[in-house]
Amino acid sequence: MKALDVLGGKCVRCGFSDERALQVDHINGNGIAHRKQFGNQTRFYKHIIEGTTEGLQLLCANCNAIKRVENKEYVNYEHTVQTAEGES
């Protein structure tokens, strides 16, 4: 996929390069709101291909999941942690 190539073609954290598990990540979070501005994923990727990559990076699915936990990027992070620890 050309958008992945524009972003370097591999995970910036671990170097994994299988495109089936690569994800465009918003470095400072707030990706949902940013992507909604484009209306659909195709327009978002076209934006990347045209060279607008500021604030974006490529992460593999594992590194992206780890980043979300480290940065508490879940909408309801505290509830997620409590549920995982067996609290309700």
C-alpha cells in the first residue's frame, strides 16, 4: 500500500514490515477525530500519499496496542484497567 510506503514501510518502534499488521498511528493521539475530517479511510490514505504525514507514524499492531496502554489513549482507560483487574 502506497500510504504505508510513504510512512517508511515498517514499524518505527520495532522494524516489523509485514503490511498486514501495520497501522497508521497519530503520534499525539486524537486519531479518531482527525480521521473523521476525511469522511472515509480512502481519503485519509490519499492525504498521506499526497505527502501530509506530520504527526503520523507507522506502528505494527503490537507496538500500537502497547503505545495506547502506555499513553492511556483509550476512551475509558480507568474502566478498562479496573475490568482487567477483576473490579467492576
